[in-house]
Amino acid sequence: MVVNESNAILVVLYNKLPGESTTLNMLLEHEFPNSSILIHNNGPKEIRFENDHRLYLLKEIFNKVESVNCLENKPLSSIYNEFIQSNKHVNQYVILDDDTEMTNSFFLAMNSHDDIDVELPKIKSSFDGEIYYPVSSGRIISGDGNLDSTSTISIGSGLIIKKKLVDKFCKYNMTLFDENFALYGVDFSFFRRIYKLNSMGENIEMRSTSVLKHSLSRLEGASSKNAFRHIERILDVAITARQYPSIKSYYILLRCLINEIYGFNLKNTLVILKAFLNGKHPRC
């Protein structure tokens, strides 16, 4: 498929070579004559992009191809905001991680000229094939249509963000993603900021007409990564309670603290308290 719309596409790699990325391999099956792509290697090892065959292939289908090595595992919130800030000339922004399977419906959505603010693809788990996002008013959305921007959340990978939404954020001198978060919580901060725009009287048009297949960490079995993910999740809970206080966020924080205390996890308890007091991720 030829995607003629003017896109700036971001693909974030972590611990993968370009040839190992499902996302990049699937993009190579299409053409993007009016689009640019930035491949951001977020570590932990440097990639010698100048010797990578995938980049030569990408240059044949994209108007512009850029690559960057950033080995310190930069916060995703900063990566996303800087990407959007440096591509103000395009019509829309597409954020992808390195292991996303894209369907034709997603490329059709990228080509769409519909007057909306953001496209939220339905996220199918590559583990069980079930749809888990977007969620609107507590209900998983499995059909196509418009979404309630006052109650919808989803994950960041696959967002198609129109320039008109970026302009609405700029109007209030707001970035799209909260840079107090580094990993978990980054995606949801985007939607919490949309809620804030709604409260200021802005009308945000959300739609879901496409499907992506994605690995969701909460569905994966036990692995060596689970301890790391647990720390990241409790950091998210603490920072959310500090930055977006509500009865619900305080309740979740209290429950998290009680679980760690009852489990005699002093280190994790201190992690929660420190993150709450600082109001940001240690890497931010």
C-alpha cells in the first residue's frame, strides 16, 4: 500500500537490531513517499546504522530516514515529546515500538483525511489474540467508531496523532506526554492531559478504525523481567498519585504500600515513598 499522507513516524528500538524489529519489517512492505521515519535506539547496545541493510531499504520507501543511538535508556516521555517538537511541518505523528504487527486497517487509517484529533487502534494481544485496548468508560472497545475523549485510555504504540491535536496542546503551552514518567504511566499521561484539555473547553475527536497486534507485558508469564516491571509499576502508582491526585489514585497507592509492607519488602516500600515525594521517575 502507498501511504501518501504526510507522516512523521517514530520507531523506538530496545535491545534489538533493526532487522529483528517486527515493526520495521512490516513497514518495509509499504511505501511512504511523503513521510519521514526516525529510528531511535534506546539501548543498551549501540547500533551501527551505517552498516545496516534495513536502513538502505527504508530509504527507498521513505522521503527521509533518520537514526539515533541513545544508550542511556532515555525516558519515553522525553523521546515522544522531542520527536513531536522537531517535526512540526507534518500532518500527523505515528508512534510505534519495535514489536508491533500492523494490519492493512492501520495503514488505511494513516492514509485517512478524516477531521479527527487522534486515531486509537484496537490493540490485540499477540499472546492470546484478545483485544485489550482502547478502554472507554471502563469497557474494552472492540468495534469501529468515535470514542469518548473524557474517559478513554489506551497504550502509546500505534497512536496516530493529528497536527490539530498538537496545536491544541501548544495553545496551553502543554507537552503531550508527562515527563515525570519514564516507562509505565507515559501512555496514560497522554490521555490524562487530554482530559485536562476537555476540562478547558477543548473538543477532542477520538476514533478507532484500525487494529494492531502487540505484546502486553501484563499477560506474559514469569520471566527475569518481572522484578523490573514490578518496580516500574509501583513507580507509576506513586507518581500518578502525586501528579494526578484523586481518591482512586490514593487508594491504589495505599493498597500498593500495604502489599509491600505486608510482604516485608522494605526496599520497594522506600521506592514508592521516594517516588511519591519527588513526584517523578528516578530517570527523569
